[in-house]
Amino acid sequence: MAGAQALVAVPSSSGAWEVRTYNISGYALGEPGPIAFPASDLAAELGADGRVRVFGTLSLAAYGGAGVLNQVWQVGPAVTGGVPAPHAMGGANLAAKAKLDLLTQTTTAASSSDAIAKKRNIHGLLNAVSWGILLPMGAILARYLKTFRSADPAWFYLHVSCQLIGYGVGVAGWATGINLGNMSNGITYTLHRNIGIIVFALGTLQIFALFLRPKKENKYRVYWNMYHHSIGYTVIILGITNIFKGMTILGVEQRWKTAYVAVLCLLGVAAVILEVVTWGMVVKRRNAESKTFNSASNGHLPRHV
């Protein structure tokens, strides 16, 4: 984190632990050097619980003698060539910050951490409901309900309602994500961000496509249908993929992942059942039409032997 005065404990080749100081001015660790607080008697040890503890004395004269500091802490995966590797960027890592009162030896949560965590949760919830639930529901309604003649044109309005509401909620979730990205200087989840932008762009194209929808008898309608279906399924697949990536970034509890997977399974089971039912209806309808055609006299008298 840019501006941090870091104390980093690293293992040496002999197996002992040493403490290095870093005055971090950018988004890379840089070389060891003096920090803003004169430090002395620095040492580190590996405890029986597997945790490394850092000890030392800091002079706060340069800080105006105040006893309250902003504190961040991390655990890296390894040290390569004497250089600590970057730490993870999960939800727990990003939340590892607090205010440290050296006089009372207490810590309090950083004032902005709760607000940012709340925005992240809102971002995840909005996108899960929109791209991950409402849009798949709308696709299922369009694919299967139109087979029932009694559901025409109700299926179309249900489909459009699901997609429009899902798109509206998704835009809110996307905008929240862009705002979070602007607030998180130096932290970019490139793949998650790019997929989100693609999903938003394709979803917007689908909305505009509604105004260019040819009539059923138009010869270009078949091409519009191919475009509409391919873009729609692409949005759903990418949206669900990005939701799981977002859950990994946020470090959500397993129960939330399980709940979302259960919703997807429920939608999948409903789609399979409707697929079987509608195919049965189509086959039955075709057989009935075939019998009607074959039994027609076509204007000729029946032939007798």
C-alpha cells in the first residue's frame, strides 16, 4: 500500500527470522530502507502456533507524539531471492486494517472499511440477482412457455419483464463495481472487471435489439433470432462465471456459494423438466397433424378392392 511504513519479517538462509523496514512510496515493495519512524531493537520469532511475531521500538516524535496509528497487516505466500512475494487480494486481505492505539494497546476498525465492505456486498448481491438469476429465468420463460399456445403472448411480456428488471438491477451492480474499482487505487481485478464490462455491453445491445426486432413474417427475423439467442446465452454464461469470480474475490462464506449453486440447480431442474414436457407436446402435436394430413381424401373418392 502506497505510503505505508512497513516492518517485514522474512526467513534467512540460516532459518532465523530477520526484520526489514520499507518506506513504500508506490505499489511495489521496493528496496529495504529507513522508515518515517526511527525503529530499534527489531526482532522476529516463529511461535508454536505457526505465527511470526515482530518486536521492536518505534519513536513517534516525527508523528507529533500521537499514540494512534493506521495499521495494515498481511501474510505473503513465500520469499524468493530474499524478496517477499505479493500477498493475496481476497476479502480478508483487503479488510486487514485497523487503527492501533499504542498507549492503550487497543485496535479499532478503520472508519472506511465497513462502508467499503458494505458496497462490495451490495455489488455482489445486485449482480447475483440480475445477471445470475433474473436473466436465466427470463430465458427459461421465453424458451418453454411459448410452446403452450394458451401462454401466447403472455410469455413474451414475462420474458421482457424479467430481462428489463434484470438489466436495470445489473446496471446498478455494474456501476457499483466501477465505483469500487475507482476507490481501490492500485488494486485491479483485471479479468473480473473485463468480464463485467463485456456482460454490461452485451446486455445493453440486447436492450437496443428489442427496438430492431423484425415482425414474424419478415425474412430477416430468423437472423435476428440467431443473434438474440447467441448474445443472450453468452451474457448468462459470462454473468454466472463472473459471479463466482466475485465470490472468490470477496472471500464469501461457503454457505452463500452453496445457496447460489442451489438456486442454479433449481433453475436447471426446472429447465430439464420443461424441456421434456415441451418436446412431448411438440411430438404429439406433429403426430396429430400428420394423422390429419394422411386421413384427408384430398378431393378423391376412396378406392375399394
